[in-house]
Amino acid sequence: MSDTSRTWLITGCSSGFGQSIAEAALIAGDHVIATARKLADLETLEHIGAGRCHILALDITDAAQVKAVIAEAATITGRLDVVVNNAGYGLIGAVEECSEEQTRRNFETNFFGALNVIRAVLPVMRAQESGHIVNISAAAAIANYPGFGVYGAAKAAVESLSESLRTELAPHGIKITVVQPGPFRTAFIERGLDHAEPMPDYAGTAGKFAAFLKNVDGKQPGDPERAAALIVKMVRDGQSPLRLPLGKYAVKKIRDTASARLRELESWEQEAKETDFSVG
């Protein structure tokens, strides 16, 4: 391995952002350890890699398996420079519509799965005194939609976790970045969504959002290859913004959400301040 090449471990590489990021890293000359639940889904990447792509089966919800796979991955090139927590799936349904099993399973993958990977890689990165963890979030964590309550909450939890990790790990030379993609033309809507049993009471809110997603599939403005190229460039340039939005939609959503929160704060600012104890 050359002095300038990096070793990436990426979860959820069977399609979408995971596959695109893996391809972009390989094109850049880096080594990639691509993971997914089924090895058969990774064979194309393995061929593209020409010896620089290694594939491993991984279920991120199995903490014991995560530890074993991370330990094996760390021996392949002797380093884990970049870890991308990409594996996950969406859940469509109003909060009341989503069953307890659906809700817990979504958190097990989107939050606890990412946490399993982070906990397993930190001893490796601390020993190296370097590393970059990239957590893929969602526009729903910027400001959520009706029908994405559970999924957005899981991604928001990943973002809050990342904020703490950033300060905890800085003394160890480990960087943290949260990627916030807007709508991108991946297979997420077609293949990456679970659906709650709909109730007529939410037809005009969660139901309307579900119909919107179905209608927009295949027409999303975001290009996964361009997004992946930016993520790889960011890492290879040594940059590590806490949050990296992707696409015009996400950029606008951040600005609009920040403006709305400031307006709301200004409406309640004086009353909020007056809830402190009086001084003197």
C-alpha cells in the first residue's frame, strides 16, 4: 500500500451510496473493504477493485459479528483509515402507524448498527492515532416530514452521537463527519423502505408523503456518483466538516430550517430568559 492510499471500510455496499462511495475510493487508488449482508451483492465491486477491494459479509445489528469482522478487516492492510456508516433503511408511516417491532428494528439498524461499528473501530483508530468516521444521515434529520418520524429520529440520534464523538475523539486524531444527503437517484425508495400499515386518519399527512416519495422515485436531482466523489475528495484532502450537506435541496433545507428556528427563538427569547432565577 502506498503512503498516500487509504483503507476504507464501508457498510451497506450492495447498492446506493455505499456502492458509489466504494467505487469512488477505488478509482482514487485507495483500498476498500466493502461489506453487506450478502457477499453475492458485492462481487461486482470486488472485480472493479482489481485486488484493492476486499469483501466481507456483515450484519451491523449483530454486535458480536461486527467486532469479529472489524478485527478481520483491520488485518487486511494493517489499517482502517476511513469508516463509512452507510447501511440503513427507511420506514414510512405516521408515528402511530409504525408498530413497536418496526420502530425497534429501524433503530437497531440505523442507530445501534452504526454504534456497533463505531465502538468496534475505535480501538483500532485510537491505536493508529488517526482515522475518519463518516456517518450517512438524511434530510429528515435536518427537519423531519410527516411519515418519517421514526426513521428521522434514528438519523437525528446518529447526528447527536456524532457531535459528542467529535469532541471526545479529537485528542486521538480521529475525525467525524455527518453527511446529509437530499433526494438522490439511488434505489433507496424502491428497495430501502419499510412501510407501516396505513390508517385513514393519516392519509393527508404521512400517506401524502408516501405517495410523494413513490412519485419522485427515479426523478431525484442528486447524482450519487458526484456525491461519492465529493466525499472521497473531502477525506483525501484531510477535510472534516461536522456536517456535509449534499445537493441543492439539502443546502436550502438547512438554511430554511435555521431561519425558521431563529424566528421562533426571537418570538420566545425574552420569556425563555425569564425562567432563570432572579439575580439580586
